[in-house]
Amino acid sequence: MTAAAPSPKANMGQPVPRYDAAAKVTGRATYASDMPLDNPAYAFLLTSAIAKGRIDRFDLDDAKRVRGVIEIVTHENAPKLKESKLFSNGGYAGTTIQPLKSADIAHDGQIIAVVVAESYEAAREAANRVKVSYTATAPSASFDSPGTTTAAAKGQNAQFKEDPAVGDFAKAFDAAEVKLTAAYDTPTQHHNPMELFSTSCAWMGDNLVIYEGSQFVYGLKNGVAEQLGIDADKVRVVNPYVGGGFGSRGSMTPRTAIIAGIAKRLGRPIKLVPTRDQGFTITTHRAETRQEIKLGANRDGKLLALRHEGAEVSSRADAYCVGGTKTTTRLYACPNVDSLVSIVRADRNTPGFMRSPPEVPYLFALESAMDALAVKLNMDPVELRRINDTTNEPIGGKPYTSRSLMACFDEAAKAFGWAQRSPQPKSMSDGDWLIGYGCAATCYPTQMGPSAARVRLQRDGRTRVEIAGHEIGTGAYTVIAQTAAERLGVPLEKVAVFMGDSDLPPAPVAGGSNSTASTCSAVMMVCDQIRQRLFKAAMPAQSLTDRAKETVGLGQTPATQAAKGDRPLDIEKAFDALGVGVVEEYGEWKPEGAPLDSFRAMHNGQVRLVGGHAMKDQIAYAFGAEFVEVRVNRFTHEIRCPRLVGAFAAGRIMNPRTARSQLMGGLIWGMSSALLEATEIDERNARYVNDNLADYLVPVNADVAGVEVILLSEQDDRINPVGVKGLGELANVGTNAAICNAIHHATGQRIRKLPVRLENIEV
Amino acid sequence: MSDTSSSKRSAFDRRAFMAGAAGSALVPITARAATEEAKAPAAQDPSLPVEVTLHVNGKDKRLRIDARTTVLDALRDHLKLTGSKKGCDHGQCGACTVLIDDRRVVSCLTLALAAEGQEITTIEGLATDDRLHPMQQAFVDNDAFQCGYCTPGQIMSAVACVKEGHAGSEADIREYMSGNICRCAAYPNIVAAVKQAAPEIMKG
């Protein structure tokens, strides 16, 4: 086996190669802008050069003279669209700022015109020739800008229900033997998936087809239909492959309905490929935060008091926040906890989910503070976590369904060689390089959503699985194929999976790391329906339900895939008994505790995820531990991260190959959030400055040396039928803290503001 | 667009193109490929389409395109070869990497007119007779991608990286593959894939 395909441990599937591997290495995988269109017109966006104010007038004469220009759409002649509510308020949109509706400007880079032409080149040239006169007013950019307003998140964000608290924090903190108070800053970040935010719209009569990379085809379909005022069944969203999402494609952006409306009016398909810099303002981003942590402990390291306060920047229009205190107040045993999340409104576009939205910024603060507390206590930071490990979360006292946090710490510490660390800061070096070791915990809530699936089995074993899930690089095709193959006992190569199409049975948003748990649970259930039908036909005398549940394998499965006590059924005999050539089943699955309106909401493209801390009698999280080696050059202050080691436990691992890859990518994302990524804001103009891939630093191959992923075996039967916790957002949490902790170990300098660049090091 | 089997090797004259694009009426835009019909007005008005013959994956493709069309847009929008991807259109990400006369270039920063007469190889031209190229197979074996969007560019770049002699060590591979961004960060697997495929590619 190659390093890419680790041998499965207990409760892990086979590390089979990706279902979509051949398509992806040959260029045959078709992303949104690859879809062929019949005689398309090309759209080019024009975006606002001011952040606040209004458009006085457009001068379009010069632009209209460009050969090939078909139409220039501004707020004066744009198709009328209905307003869309925010996804958290029962709608579909990631922002309620609707461009082309009026002359008002709410943020820099807002769409103010769409130029449509016969060619991309003509549309671009004409867009550059549009002259815009504005009346600008001074915008508020971010924290500390005059004119911002601040208020508690609770009460203005429907999804932020509580500021978790328990006991008496003030009293306990006052009385604590060891105290720590520290402030932390995290920057604005942009997802920058490799695929641009392209949208193609083609009408056939009253029916609209949208080709757009989306993490939620049902949400997009219903949202665009609502904005256009048409029946959702007339809209189809197609995207068999998505060129990275990371949250940026989870909720509807305004561009889609605009392009659909213009295409309808022109009677011609329109293809929009926005530029990379436009992607910074026409979608969402991770908002900057400011946080403060207070920890009180006794001399033995037992936490007595914890307070976590966070402030996040959002737009004037929408009260978006991630509110990571729901996790940080529950990670460790602590009897006295207090927290507060507030939202700062500025003249910016509305932020949104970005990979591990709450955990990346909020665990940076907590896990940095835990390290600082360990130093104060003169204690190994791993041992401080062990002392405060818990089986029940402290706020409501609910038990974790399973929790392998310390097992992860121990495995990762061993692989990393943590025992070789000399605890004193600045005590390890190699020539000009100061060496630091650091670690941190990671966790991510286990979430599930209602999902449907259709499965068809032919008598020759060929199987077709249909589900409107999303392949954003996670390996969704692969694990769904594996689930069907295992459950039906057919060879993997006979399974075909169809996804990324809103005409297929609905699946939840590919977000919150819920996809594998939700879609595989649905596929498993529907495969069981097929088995029941076959068993009923082949063995009419047998007790049906129990038998079908216990029996895996329809005759062709290798013995290794069948559970103990299972026995195969001759598939051809079963088909003969049924007297059919094809068995097809459709089913809808919902997780325990899902709200009553789950299935209706699922068809309407509304998210009903359950899990994490919000479960009734229990709390479900995946855990991990990350160790890093940092090297800081004592003269140039250059920071290098030659080793990242992570151990993770996330319930059943469907495929160790795709799981390892995703966790590996996550660790690199985590490193990046510590050392590279930040969207710089021009405070005078509330404008993103480094809005391209040369100036917005993301890791390249040379930035990444040793990355080791350790998958722990963990079984959790209390979460969902497949026993999967989800791991897409697990590995990039805590890494930022681990790196800052290692920098402290290397240099003695505690850095609490991300990202850390060489100019921040004072050796 | 038309396919012909002969490979016409007209050398493109950069100065002539610059002059043409600047609006000079004196110099035709393309020396040999353009027809008379396209040639005269093109020199007068740079926004009029020009004719160009691109040699892509062993076939001549005749196109009538805007003179500002990049190789990337010519491939994607005019030749329906959508394997090469647009990730930035600025030469910053490498998703559009193709081989032109066996050198890796970012096709988003290369005008189609400038590539006339040169051999363009795209991801679609790498596999032969349904057999994956060793680099493609190595990417599969080592799970060297996740979302797959940067993958065609990574693979084209990797093939050139090996042929340039820059795959001798892991450090070399990392350095010489750093023009191709993978946001999913499959980097360690990409390095493993290049290492696996290198000997077979060098063998011939």
C-alpha cells in the first residue's frame, strides 16, 4: 500500500481509489463552466469602486460602441427579482444585499452592472469602458472604524440561541490560584476555491438549467426559483463536479438569479465566469474576530473558571456570526463558565461559512490560552488537557457519545516524538534555526441532515445510486459507491453513482461535515429496502425484517465484507422469484431528533442539520490532536513548519484513503491559517486589497514538507446508522494554535494575532 | 473550426502582432494562417475576428476568434477542450497549464495567435488508446487530488517537471511544482505521484 492508502483498522472501510479518479486525471470531469451551451452569450460583471454611497449615473456610450456588445444591465434596466431571505431566517441567500435593485451601494465590489456580449473579450472590454459617477460617503471598514455598531449576537441572529454559561464565573475566577487573561485576533479570510464562481444559465421554454458549482443544489434551485417567482420544479441545478467549496458555495449568492433573469430576457444561454478578484466580493468570507479568554485554575491545573468573549464583523444588512463559544465552553471540564458573542456591523459584504467556521477562530483562542496556562503552571500542555478531559460537557452535563481526545493526543505525541521536547522556551535549536514544538486539540461537531436516495439493482448486479449530493473533493462519489456495494453485496465496479443534480432525490448541503453521515445513512437504508424485497421473494417463509437486517450480501460479496453470521442470497434466484429485471427503491432518511418538518424542508432546499451540542440527551463531536514543529530563523525571522502530525478519531472511517487526504489537506489549511492567510483591508475605503492568488497567500507545494495523518479506530453507534462523525472540517482546527504555541516554545514570544509573519517575530 | 491532419508550422511574428493589435494598417496580423478575407480588416480594426490555426494534441484546428483570445479560452470556448481550467486568468494558479512545444506554459497568459504553429498538448492529449499516461496513473495511485480542478494543470506541469530534470528529489519536486496551486492541499500526494511516475517517463 502507498502512503496514500493506509491499511484499514477496526471499523474502517477499504482504501479504494476514488470513483472519479479517471475522470479527474483525464480532464473529462466537467465543472460548471465546462458544460457545453448552445450559442451562449458571455457576461462580464462590473463591480462597485466605492463601499458606501450611491450611483449617480452611468455613461454607457463608449461601452455600447464595442463590437459584439448585446446588452448592458444596470439597476435602471435589470430584471425584477423577488427578495430572498437569509438562509438562517428560512430563506436561501448568503446575503440580503441584492445588487442591481437600486442605486445604493452597500459594500465595495458589489455588482453594479452586467455586460453581455458575443464574446468574453468584448464583454470584458465593454465593462472596462463603462463610466460610473458615484456619490461616496466614508465607509466603516472593520473593528475600530468610526460608524460601526456593536450588539450581542443573541437576539439578532436566529441561529445563535444562547451565550453558554454555567456556575458563577466571576466568583470562581476571582478565587482561582492561577489566572490568565489574553486577547486574540483572527483575520478576514477568503475561501478561494480553485474553480471560479462561474454560473451558466440556459432556458428551454419555461424551464431553467443552471450550471454552477454549488454545495447545495436543492437550496440553489429553490432560492433562484423564489427570486424569479417561478415554480421550483422548473429549475434544475447541475454540477457533477465542484472545484472546491470550503463553504463558499453553501448558500445562494445574488449572481445566479441575475444571470438567469438576463438569459430569460435575451432568449439565449448566458455564461458568466467572474474574475478571481470579483470572487472576493460577490460571495462570502470568514469574518475577522477579536476575542478575549479568561482562565482560572488551581495549582494542579484543574480548570475552575472559563470566560470566552468574541466579536465578529458582519455587514450592515445581515447579522451573520459563527459563535464558536458553543464549542469552546464545552470542550473541557470546568464548573464555572461564561461567554458572550457580539456582532460588529460595518460597510462590508456579508460573511459566511468557511471551513470549520466557528472552530477555526474560537479554538485558536482557547487552545492558545490552554498552552499559556500550561506554561504558567509549569506543566506539560498535553497533561493539562488530560487533567481537564471530560466525558460530559459542562454546560448541560450531557455525555459525549464518544470522545477519544486523549487517545488522539497520546498517539500523535508518540508519532511526533513529543517526549524529546525540552519544555523551556528557546531551549532547542539547530544552527541558525530556533526549534519549537507545539500542540493543540481539535474538535468538530457531528452533524446530520435529512436525505433521500434512489437505488436501482439489476439482476446482473449492476447498481445505480441517485442522490443530489455534492462532490466537492471529499470523496462523496467513492464512499456512497462503497456503501451501496457493501450493503447490496455487489462488486464496487458495478456501482454507478449520480450526484450533483437537483432532479435527483434531495440531500443536505455539503457543509458542516454532515455529507457522509447523511447521504450514506440514506443510501444504506434504501439498499436495505431492496434487500428486504428480495428476501421476501426468495424466502417467503422467513421472518422478514430481522432476517434482512442481519443478512449482508446478495451472492457476490467477498467474505471479508460480510458481517459475522451473514449469509449470502442468490441474487438471480431472488429476481426470478420476484419476476422482475430491476428492483428500484426510493427512501427518505432523517436523523434522530430531526424536526417534524424535516422532509418537507429537505425538498424545499432548507437545511435541518441536527447534532453537535444541540442534541437532546447527548453531545456528539469528533476529536483530534495536532503536533507541529516550527523553525524560526534567529536572524531573518523566517518561519518554517517542517512537520505537522495529527491523530483523529471520527467514528467509522468509510475510506482511509479519502479520509487521510482530507485530513492532510486540513492540516495544511490549519498551517496556512496560522502563517499565511489574511485578506488585507484598506480601512479608508473598506476594500479588500490583496484580492488575487499572488497576494492572498495560500500554501504552495514548497510550503509543505512533512504531514502525517493518524486515523484512530473508533466506534460510535449512538450518532447515526453508518456511525460516521464527519471529518472534512476536523483537521484545520487548532493547528493555528499549535503553531503559535510552537513559536512560543521556539522564541519565548507569545503571538495572539494571526497570521504570524516574519515581521511579527522579535527574537 | 476544421481539422486537418497536416501540421502547418507557421512562425508567428511578435512584432507584426503588436503592430497589428495597436491598430496599424500596414502589417497583417498573421502571416500565413489568416485568409485574405480576415487579414485586411483585422489589421484595421483589432476587434474584428482573425483566423488562426492551432495545432492541438496532434491535430490542426482552424479558428476564427477575437485577436485577444488566450490559448486557454480558445481551447475551452472554441475547441470544447475544457480539461484545462481557468482559476485566476492571471498566471498565478497554474490550473491552465498546457505544454507548448514541450514547455509548460500558463495558457491564460498566452495569446492564441502567439501559439500558432506550435505544438500544444493538453490533458486531453496525454492518454493514449485509453491507457492513462504514467503521470495520470501516478496521480490516481497516490490520491494526488481532491476536488480535481487544479489536476489537469498539475499533471501537465508534472510531466514537464520530470522532463526538465527537476524531479530528482522531493525538495526539487516541491520547488518546481510550486507554480500550481492546489487549494485542497494534496501537495504531499502530488510529490509522491511525481516521484512514482518520473522513472517511467524518463525511460521514454
